[in-house]
Amino acid sequence: MKRHLFTLIICTILFASCKKNIEIYPLSNVTTATFYKNTTDIQTALIGCYNGLQKPLLEEWKISELRSDNAIMGNPASKSVPNRDLSDLDLFIPNTSHQGVYNFWINTYANIRNVNVLLNSLNVNYSKSSGSITSDTSAVLISSKDKRELSAEAAFIRAYHYFNLVRQFGGVFLVHEPLSPFDATSMNRETAAEIYKLIIADLSYAIANGPALKYASIPATTLGRVNSWTAKAMLAKVYLTQNRKADAIPLLTDVIANSGYGLVATYSDVFSISNEMNREILFAIRYKAGGIGLGSPFPNSFAPELSGTAVIIGDGGGFNTPSSDLNLTYAATDLRKGISIGEYGNTKVLYPKKMISPVSIVNDAENDWIVMRYADVVLMLAEAQGNTTASLALINQTRKRAGLADLLPAAVNTVALFEKELTNERRLEFTFENMRWYDLLRYNKTMTTINAEQTLKNHYSTVYVAHYGKYPSPRPTLAQIQAYITTDRLLLPIPQREIDNNTTLKIPQNPGY
């Protein structure tokens, strides 16, 4: 494997996720063998791991929202290389050297490396043979409580990264401890099943060792940090992805009944920068504005291109453009539409409004990126339970907040109708939160009437004339675009650099590339 995949990245600016405080800490002339000596050192390293969540996120919308039916490439006529790269993802024809795919891959593994070094210093190790985490005495001067809780947070971060990798690429390299460049060249891809074993072990460890205070009792100093509830919700999503609904139900029920998290009163309050880490948010990747290098770039990226200062200071990139079929899916009375999708100018250019807040400096917004929230827990439980009256009542919780009428058992009286209503509700509730793509992949395993490939083909059919029909020549026909959608292409290619740079092993490429 590529040597620099395992290069340790130690940030000189560390992000304090709980308070959004910034610490400048000089780390020159230190090594992991000498740096991690006590609780303060581990805390600092863990903050670096939280901060390391930001880089993969720069690319994730491209390989999730853009490949789903939620978004389209904003300027179909553009011939620039960056725009063509985005179009290739949009059309399911990325090459094996696609830069955005590689950036997501390498930045994800870089932070996995950081987590592995931290866990290794605490002597918290994953056993591949048993599929479990063991924790032995370490040389770090740290209390048993601090060790449990801090290592639980790190284990969650590793599980989160691998969950994204396995859904995007299938079986990947299972790196669960620091490796030398020589050792890395002898490692090949593992099966998806082996990756899921690590994910489940990490999340189970985080559940057992993370704090389990109710939301109202969480100290302000730790609000925003991973806890046992965060891990339970994520493990439930992992189980759902594996079609293990019976295993997901008790986890989701526990979060709903005992965590103290819940829906906030209005949809806009979920995303307000003055209401961050509210009781609906179980986990978010945090950003801090103020010209310190840790602000969110997404408002400027997603605001309409050539909008000047009408939407945001510094203009917008025009990326992650809402598709017309998404826009039309919202009912006229759905309160989420005006919050989620904005319209700019006389031509009413669509843009993802709920990700945008005012900025003083370009690419320096305050918006956190929400990864897991209570509404997701509620709708996952409905999905796990299937077509029942109780499940409709769960769906109606988010519909009521959106200003929509309740779904009634008499009207939703078949599995097909239930699956249609549930998947539609998830799409509208979590628009532009990088969930739709992962949901579509899951539906292929867990739904009887919803199919990712057909959903995407229908999407192309709806928007072809207005969007894809404007592509530069040679312009693909609708039939050609629909043919790009295959089961193999639901996975991304393994970056070619990883394959080419290992002269010791033959690394298999994903089928279809």
C-alpha cells in the first residue's frame, strides 16, 4: 500500500470540539513514543482526531449527495477539469484515478492512523481473530475512567471512518494498529464482512465505555463529544445496513426512551448556528469561524455561482445543486422545503440553503456538519419495525414538525406504500446531510419494493431534458446514462495509486472499473 497512507498527521492547530476553543500547541521534534505521557496528552491527541474528521467531509458530499437523486452537477455545459470530475461522479463513470475519490480515501486513512496511534498508546487493541477490543495496562499516566471514556471516543471515530469506507468501496484495508511502511506493503484488502466486524467491535466498546448521561445532564465542557448514546445510534445504523433489524430495535428503543435527546420544536432550529449541539444532535463534525483556519467552507461552496453577495459574502461555487425532482417531491405545505432549498435570481437557481449561514470571511462559516440526529433514530426505528401502526406514529413525529398531516393505517395499508412513505420521509428530512446515498444502498438490502438502481434511473429520466441534455458534445443519451447504473458501479473504484504503488501484492480493483 502507498507509504504515505500511513504517515502520521499531527495538526499544529487542534480543534476543541466541546467548546469550539482553539489551542495552538507546538508539536515539533516529538514522536508518538514520547508525546503521549498523560491525560492531557491523550486529550490533545483526541482533539486532533476530531479535527481530522473535517478533511474527508470535503469530498463526501461529492460521493454521496451528488451520486444520489438529490443533487446534480450545477453547470452541465462546463468543460473544466474540476467540473468534469464532478460530472463523472454524477454519471457513475469516475475513472480509477479520480482525484476526489482519492482525496476522500487518503484523508480518511490519515485520520484512522491518528486514532490507531492514540489507541495503541493506551494499549487498547482490536483482535481480528476474536473480533473484539481488549484493554490492558498502558504506560500513559491516566485514570481508568479517563482511559475508558477517551478511548471510547477514539474507537467511535475509527468505526465512523470504516463505516463510510466499507459502504463506498466494499472491502478495504483493515488497518487497526500503527504500521511501518514495510508492513503496509504486505497488507491486502479484507472482505466487507471483516471490516464490519471491526466497526461493530469499536462501537460496542464505545457503548460500554462511553459516558451515558442524559442529554440535560451532559456538562457544557463535554457537549459535542461522542458518548454511549452516539455509539448506540450508529451501531443501530450499522445493523440496519446489514439487514439485522432485530438487533437494531433495542438500541434505537433505548436511545428514544432513556437518552434525553429529542426533536427540537422547529426544523430550522436544528441547523441554527446559535443553537449548536441542541438536544436533537447526537453527533456532528464541528467547525469554528473567526479566521483561525477551522471554519466551514460549505456555505461558499454551495451558494449559487455568480450570486455575488446576494446569498453569501464572497460569492458561491454553485456545487451540490438540488435536483428538480427533489424540489418537486416536497409538498407545497412542507415547512422543510424553504429551509432546505433556496432559490436565487429571476431564473430561480436552486441551492442547498440549510447548509448556509452568514460569513465575515470566505470559506469560514460556523455551521457544524450534523452526522447523527434524533430524527434519524426515530425513522430508523420505524424502518426496523416495518409496516406497523407504531412505525407510522414514528414517521408522523417528523411529518408533524414539517406541517404535514399524519399518515393513517387505513391509507398506508401495504408494504409497498409503507416503504414509499418511509423512504420519502427520510429523503426530505435529511436532504443534503450526506444520508440519501447511504440510504439508497441500504434499501437494496432491507426493502422489498425500493431499489437504488431503479430509483436513480427514474431520476435521470425526470431531469434529463432540463439538465443532462445540456452536456457538451458528445452528449450521452438518456439510455446511455441509465446504462451507467449497475450494481458494480454502486461502489467506487479503489484509488489506482494504491494498486500501482504496491509492488509486493496484487491489489484487486472493484468489478466494473
